[in-house]
Amino acid sequence: MARTRERGFPPSPEPLPAPVVDNHTHLESIAGVLPDDVTDPGIAGHLSRAEAVGVRALVQIGCDLDSAAVSVAMAAEHRQVLAGVAIHPNEAVLHAGVREIAPDGLEPDPAPRHDRGLDEAIEQIAELARADRVRTVGETGLDYFRAGPEGRAVQRESFRGHIALAKELGLPLQIHDREAHADVLEVLAADGAPEVTVFHCFSGDAEMAAECVRRGYYLSFAGSVTFRNAHEVRRAAIETPLSHVLVETDAPYLTPHPWRGRPNAPYVLADTVRALAEAKEADLTEVCSAVDGNAESLYGPW
């Protein structure tokens, strides 16, 4: 008899010995990836389940016009939530009217919000970013897997606009970098990175990590650090000093091993933190305290 693959949420991990912060998550997206027979607990339910295992707070990222507005409202309503807002690099391509087929092979699929031009979209993000509980501009950056030559030029323009916005508002910048490591670093060097710069879901190798640390950037590690084939990312995590490390879920994506393929949520961050501590051969309480302190110093009190 064939085994039926479990598709619901992973079981709750054992509580962490000290609290941590989920540096990057998308709570509004979780319901959309759930199987029909799995119930979404809602925002309050996700926050409660996270708090029960030691994930005390989170940064909710809205990276299109719709989710950015939702994220600002969520942060205003829930004390555990701070927000980040931006136009995702792949969203920027659609706002600019680019409809080329990218290396991912997918047909562009614009939504009504993409009727607004890119400049107008970034202006709207700039307005939202001025809300009190918005504490980061992001995620922004370059995604060469989902953009062809024309789209990549648009992404660079959008990235530079977000860098300027973060510096204008004195906010941290959260970066999305997919298959574009050298160009992301080049743009940051050319334009001047904001005082606080964070690579969300860091995907580079140890050499890139060392360069980021040399420049004073922070690296946020997600469930991908636990993947069996993620040797380079794991080595980067091992060699990056705790003073420059953050942790995240990127929920509902990047669920850590052995739950890969199931929906992610902030409470599952506890599994990633344990795996990170094990890989670094570091004390778990020390790792928790370090990443929590880093988040508090970057984003301010919740």
C-alpha cells in the first residue's frame, strides 16, 4: 500500500531555551498554499503558536502593493508584528510592463495592480513605509531566475529606488538575491548601502558571506540551511559570526528538513534555529540570544 504524503503543517517543535525573532515571513500568504483539508489558524493563531515555542515576534513582509498594505495594517493591530514593505523585483518587472519569458520559462501573469507604473508603485510603497511600525524596506533586489535581459534592467532600477528610499527614511534594507550575487553587491557598492543591510534568505557561499560581513551587512538564514544539498549555504552559516546572523522562515516557503514540502509558519523557525546551532557547533541558548539581540538592535523594540 502506497504511503500518503502528509501535506499539513509540521508538528510543533520543542520550545527554544530563549526567545527569537522571525526576521522575514509572509503570514498573509500561508492560507493560499494550504490543502483544502487543512485549516489556517489566522494571524492570531500563527502568532500564538509561534510564541508557544519561543518565536516571540516577527517581521511581516509585504512585497507587492496589496500585501504591503495588509502588512502595515497587521503590524498596527498585533504587538508581535513589525512590517517591511517594498516592490519585489519580480513585481517591478510587471509594473514596468515587461512581458518577456524569463529563464524560469513561465508566461508573465500580470494582475490588476500592475496597471500602475513602476514609479507610481514605488511612490505608494514610500507612503506606506512612513508608518510607525514599518521598520524595514524590503524585500527588494535582483532575481535573475525570473527575469530576462529587459526585466533585469527594470529590477536594477527598482532596487536602486528602494536603496534610496531606505536611506531617506533611515530604515534597514532587506534584500532578495536570486542567482545575482555579484550584481547585487555591485549595486550596493555603487549606490552606497543603507546603514543596515540584510540579505534575506542568504543563498551565497562562504566567500560571499565573508565579503558581506566585511561590509557590515547581516545575513538571514532560512530553512534552506537545513536542506541536504545546501552545502555552500550551510558552510556560509557556519563561518558567519553570530554578530551578523539573523534567522527567518520566509513562510509559507522554505520549510526546513525533514518537513520540506509542507507549509511553513513562524513556529517552525525553532527547527531552523536548532539546526543552525548544531551546524555551528554552538550553544543553542547562545545562538537564540545572539539572533534575538541582532533583530532588536536592527528594528528597534516591538
